[in-house]
Amino acid sequence: MLPTLLIVDDERATREGLRSALEVDFDVYLASNNSEALAILKSEEIQLILTDLRLGGDSGMDLIDTAAKLPTPPVILMMTAYGSVDTAVEAMRRGAFHFVTKPLNLDEVEMLLKRALRSRTLETENVNLTKQVKKGAILSRLIGKSPEIKRVTELIEQVAPTRATILIEGESGTGKEVVAHAIHHLSGRPAAKLVIVNCAALSPQLLESELFGHEKGSFTGAAQKRIGRFEQADGGTLFLDEIGEIDAATQVKLLRALSERSIERVGSNSPIKVDVRLVAATNKNLRQQVDDGKFREDLYFRLNVVSVIMPTLRERPEDIILMANYFLHEFAEENGRPVKPLTDEAMHRLVTYPWPGNVRELRTAIEHGVVMSNDTAIGISHLPAFLDGNPISQGPLGHYEKAFVKSPEVFNLNELEKVAIRRALAETAESRTLAADLLGISRRTLQRKIKELGL
């Protein structure tokens, strides 16, 4: 498919001559003035513009300004018979790629157009690569290879660029705030603010004022006007954590804010328009709260446009060692300590513990181990005392249950790798390429491990 080129010149002979010379390498469109050029830019995806500086009553400089505002601005080459250094500098300051003078050297024009196209292609690839790297860095905080966490990351990628209100549900410590940050930073409005409110930390009156603001004198202690969190988050994202804790009166005002995209400060009847993406989170069963008459059903439906269910750590035991190693590096660096491995017995204890506090509790345990270990590895004696509790008992763990519920004497890292590889192969119908991708290693590494472990 040929790159698209728009030639804008008020002289018909020039336009036609340029088309004849360039149509072998470009899909050429012609315009005699800015109005015709703008009509083409609205209807066609133009990659390059070759425009005269003087277009009868129009100016090519104005066309540069107009094209620069398009979602995907074309690359512009300016041509004129009235060349001067000042004109060239002004055209390039406004965004032109280059400047040529008439009479034109067609070989030079063709060379510059192709160079401009290569420049735009590289720029586009760089922007896309930067976005991918940024997206990968953001989602990397959701550590794990389990199907459960993969479903969460796929859902985030799907819904983040939309305006849909998101409800994140899950036990305490499962990473709901991490998800809120990811949704905001992948939303297309990351330059704007992410404003966070913990609804459980404020009394009903303080929460209403915190969310919507208040006017001076609206209640005792309101000595001056206050801008609420909705206004602070205008153009960005408002994250309401523990949404299940808000009182009935605040629920009514929140419902109105979501329905009308406007708020009223406490003590005022004047609506204020706000452009806010709302993300809410709860560790409660909001549907049950509705059934019990503790939460408005209409507000529940407004919040639950898209639901993200965060899995517990018990539901994804294959991620525990991955996360533990991530935290080991984080806290070793933070505390100026060398990175030490976990012993087989310590890994066994981590995987068989039920983790009622989920990821937050695991993070605390690893930080404790990093700080307390003076040995070459982190063993059970360096982990917090709470890990001496009962092994995991909430439901079957499939392949992992057989591997992890072994005595510490016979459990070792080779056994752990065998279980992970067997499960990956089983879940990918014995495809070594897909299994390697699932495990986060190369196919060659997987083949070597299969041979070494005798699988």
C-alpha cells in the first residue's frame, strides 16, 4: 500500500506536474487551497503534505497549524518561490519537516518526502514501543503467571482506555489499589491526577465534605471554602477505597454525581460539572449489602459497570514464590542487604500457609525475613512467628497440593520446578513453546530443564 501524499498548490500545472512525477511512489491527492486540503484531511488518512507557502488568498503556514492539531498529524514539506531564511525558520518552527524553494528539483523533493516518511515511521514505532514498555512496567506490579492473575491483567487492558466505572472486589491485601493505579495509568488520562479516598477512615459528615467540598459557614468548623476530591480529580481518576462503608446520605449524593456528572458542595445548590473516571473498591460483598438493605441497589449498578474480582493468594499458590522473590529483591535493595535465596523449607512454609492477609501479609513476611537473616539464605527461623500456623486447607490445589504438602525433609527446589513444568505442559496441551511462555523462560531453557529433571 503506497503512502498517502497531499499536494497543495494554487497553480494547476504545478499540482499536475508533481502528481505525474510522484504517483509511482505515493498515493497522491490534490488541493488548490486550504479549504480543499482540509476537506481531504478530514476524509482521508494523509501521511505527507507538500504545500506551497502562498495559496492565492490562503497561507501554507495556516495549513501547517491546522494539520498539527489532527489526531495523527501528517509530515509537512513547505515549498515556495519566495524563499528566505526567516520564512524557512518560521515554517519549521510551526512543525514543517523541511523547506524547499521553487523551481523545484524533483529528485530532491522525492528524496525529502521519503526521508520524512521514514522519520515519521520511526517516530510512530518509538511512541508505540514506549507505550508498550510503559504498559508492561505498570502491569508488572501484578506479579504472577497464574491463570487468575492473567485474567485480571487482560481485563485491565480491556477496560482501562474506556470511561466505564470500575468496581474492584476482593479480600484485604489482594492488590485492589495496585489495580486502581494500573487502570488510571493506562486510561489515556495519566497526566491528570489519581485522587484516592479511603471511605472507611472518615465519619459520614467528613466524608461528604471530603468528596464534594463545602462552602464557608456550611457547618460548624467550616471556616473557609473547601474544594472536594471530585473537583480535585477533574480530568483524572477518583479511587474510592472501601466503598461499602459510606452512609446512606452520601450514597445518594454519589449516585447523583455519577448520573449527572456534576456535584454540589455542602452548603451550596450550584451544580459543578466534573469529568471524573470513578474506580471503587471493597472487601465486602456489595451484592449481599444490597440484599441486606445496607447499600443502594441503583448505586451498586452504577458502580458495577465492570467488575474486577481480585483472587486471593490461596487461589494462586503457583505465584507465591514468584512474588516472594520479587519482594526479596525489593527489600534487600531498600535495606542495603545482599539478595539471599529462600531455603527449600522456607518455600514450603510460604506455599502451604493460608495467607489470610494475602499479598500484603506475604510482603510483610518477606521484609521480616530479609531484615532478620544473618545467614547465607532465608530459612524458617527468619520468617515471622505467624507462619507457624496451620497449613493451607481451603480447597484443593490440584498438582500443587501433592507437591507442596510434603515434609520439609523431602521437599526441594527440583520438586517445585517439576511441578511447575508439568502443570505448564498440561495446560498447554504439551506445547513446549506455549509452556515456556507460561513459565516465563525460553523454549531452550525449558528443554534443558526437562532433560535435567528427567521429565
